[in-house]
Amino acid sequence: MNIAFFDTKPYDYIWFEPLSKEYGYEIRYCDYRLGADTAVLAKGYDVACAFVNDNICAETVGVLKKCGVRMLAMRCAGYNNVDVAAAAKAQLPVVRVPSYSPSAVAEHTAALLLSVNRKTHRAYYRIRDNNFSINGLMGFDLAGKTAGIIGTGQIGSIFADIALGFGMRVLAYDPFPKEDQLEYVPLDRLFTASDVISLHCPLTPDTYHMINKRRVKEMKKGVVILNTSRGALIDTEALLEGLIDGQIGGAGLDVYEEESDYFFEDRSGEIIRDEELSRLLTLPNVLVTSHQAFFTREAMQAIAMVTLENICALEQGRPLENTILPRS
Ligand code: NAI
């Protein structure tokens, strides 16, 4: 099998190259993101391999099919950037890595919470500047506070355990609750009762902008918002308004609605033209990381292993276990 690998970063090569040799697969590593204009690079390859900010719209699917690509292998869990219906119509199987390290993402969420609350990101810079003042760095005890967790799948349920470990009360919302394990409440109640709200649901038409102006007004004053899921779960304008008027006490964001132009890239020599991102980055109570919640050794190894195993299933004509199917 030969694989056209889009949006390659140095760490992808480190994990995929040795393993692909064991499978006897040839990988062409492209820096370009996969989209309608770059899909032609997959001509002559069996598989196109893509990541979270590639754009696999209907047009991209059409070009991949014309190029003879037999499968799209997403090397990630989320697939909101794939037109799954178009792929199904074109009979292009799409596979993903449904689980690589849910702990990695849940632990990063906890890191964001601890940092935003106790302001360690600001303390770090102060101390480096010989400024040992602690004025303005006061946080609050997590113990005894309420964490509202939206989406209690693999990642959300681990984050719930972490929050319980901090001595927090956990309220959860999920259309498919794990009945016996957590205290599930309606979404309205979760928004009004939580001191910390953490998003762990997929991005779908139902969850798009689930945090919006109305929701922000309903939240407890000083609430901390955490999003390690997908940027478009939050209406950034509503978040900014809430942060600026003090309704929201802080935000830890590993994802951002318009992240695709910036995240994963070194733009240190350039001017950020995205005004909402620029404004977010000026706020002391906001910590943004660049979609790195998944980024542990264990997760990278699992991503490479499962992606290549997905491709091997195609090669050997076995059932594709990790196929993404259109929503019915
Ligand atoms: P999962 O599929 O195990 O869990 C998602 C949960 O969300 C399910 O229990 C589902 O029932 C629930 N859900 C569906 N619709 C919902 C709604 N309208 N409201 C509330 N809950 C809803 O997925 P997993 O592995 O826990 O991942 C969660 C999200 O984390 C993914 O969708 C992905 O976007 C994101 N992610 C982010 C990473 C990062 O590096 N920042 C890495 C991996 C995943």
C-alpha cells in the first residue's frame, strides 16, 4: 500500500515512518493540508491520510476518488472536517482513530484548569522577571466547587474522575448517559450550577455554538470555561464579551473556532489578523494552547498503530472496524 500523508509535521514522521516500514508501506509526506486544491497530490496512492484541520469537503472527496484513492484514513478521532455523506455517496471509505489516549486529553484539560485558576502561566513570567509579587494571582479552591461536564464519553468521563479526585462535585450532561456513574442533569441546570464547565462532546449541528450569548448570561458569575474538544462549540464573540464583563472568570482553550490558519504553525514572525484570537490572547485570564491536548508519546504511538492497522484491514479485505458512517 502507498499512502499520501497530508499536513505532515516532524513528529508524524518520527512515529509513522518506522512503523510503516514494518507493514511494508510507502508513505509520501506532504506539508500541504488536504483540500480540494491539494487532493490531486494523492494521485496514484491507495490511501489519503489526513488530520484535524484538513478540509475534506465534497469537492475534495470528488478529487480523491478521481485520483483512484481507495480510502481516507483520518489520524484523529474527530471528523467534523469530513463531509461524511459525500464520502459515503462516492463510496470512499473513511476510517479514523476513535481512541488514542483519552487520558492525554483529559489530563491536558486538568492542566488548563489548574493554570487558569491558579495563574501559573502568569506566575512563570513574573518570576523570570524577578517579580516575586503574588498580587493578582489569587485563585479558588477546586475542592467543594461544581464541575459541569458536557459529553461523558471517553475523555469526559476521565476528566470527571479527575475533578472528583480534586474533591469537586460533578454534574454531567450527555444525551447517552452512563446511568449509574455520574450525576446527570439537564443542560440548563448544568450551565446555571457549575463553577467550571468543560466541553467533551463532538462538534455537530446540534452542538455548534452551544456556548453562546444566552448561555453565558445564564452561567454563574466567575465560571471557568474549558474547551479541549472543538472550537466551534463556543461562539468566540460571546466568550469574549463574558470574559471582558467578568461574567466568565477564565478560559482554558486548546481549540479555537478559526484555528486552522494558526494552530500547529509557527507564525511568530507574522501579525495575527484574526481579531478575536488577538483579543483572546491579550486577556490575562485566558490560556490558549494550540490543539496539543492529544500530544503525548502514548497517543502518537497509538495514532500511528491504529491508522496503519486501519489501512492494513483495507489491504487484506478485512472489515473496516473504525469506519465513519454518515449520521442517519
Ligand atoms: P466520545 O465519542 O467517546 O464521547 C463524546 C460524548 O459526547 C459521547 O458520550 C456522546 O454521547 C456525547 N455527545 C454527543 N452529542 C452530545 C451533545 N449534543 N451534548 C452533550 N454530549 C454529547 O469522544 P471522546 O473521545 O471523548 O472525544 C470528545 C471530543 O474531544 C471529540 O469529539 C474531539 O472533538 C475532541 N478531541 C480533542 C482532542 C485534542 O487534542 N484537543 C483529541 C481527541 C479528541
